Amino acid sequence: MSENTLPEREELTSALLYELHRFIFASTDTIGRFTASMNMNDKDGEAVLHIWRAELTGSPLSPTELAGILRVSKPAVTYLTERLLEAGYITRQPDPADRRRTVLRISELGGQVGHNFSAPMDHGLGLLFRDRSDEELATFTSMLHQLVDALSTSHPESATDDH
């Protein structure tokens, strides 16, 4: 990299970091508005989204794992999961790999909530991406994966494995 491009690169990097912060704040706001529209508190909505994500990756969460992700105590996650069970958003089942352990799974209603959350975003982002080349989409996907990895390790005391 030549000295002539260093100020331009710093400016571009600064602009990218600014946009990344905007993205994080917009994501948090979107989740908050959505959970409020479902008459859920933020932690309940966050829990449904984490349980749904775990379900999609084929690694359902135990209540203890959910407590760690949400950074709440085990008794607090017990109350939270009871609310979600009573509302019909999740189910609790024995872990097929270890019958002594239970896992939290998304229910049909919870899956519909997840779909209602993601469908508008999927549509809007689909419109945004439709005019991009395959190469641009592949580059963006790779960079986004790297950004998530970097964010997941930027605060080690609070990192979770979200891949």
C-alpha cells in the first residue's frame, strides 16, 4: 500500500466501521420492535430467536446453554422458558443423545413467529441483492462471515458461538 492511498484507506475503513455500528444498532432496534409487537419482553424475544437459530443449525439448546447465551441465571431462564412454553412458542424435549438432558425446540407457533420476523427482511434484502453479481454476493457473504467471527471474539468474556 502506498502512502498516497493511506488517508483514503483510513477514510474508507472509518466509513465502513460507522456503517457496521449502524447495522448493529438497527438490528437491535428491529428485534426490540418485533418482540414488542408480539407482546414479549426483549429477553423472551431474544430467547425465541436463539432457540430458533439453534434449531436451524441442528443443535438445539439446553436451558443451561440458553442461560449462558442470554447472560441470565439458571432460575431466570427457568421462568423465561416456562413463559415461552405456556405461550406455545417452544417445546421442551428429552435430548435424543442424552435422555438425562432436555433441549428447547421451537414450536410450530414459534417457527411462525420466526418466519414473520425474517420474511420482511428477506424480501427487502432480496431486492437489494438482486442486481448484484454472483462475485459481489460471494465477496459480501465471505466478509459478513468474517465480520460475525470478529464480533464474536471482540469481547471474549461475552462471546458465544453463533455459527
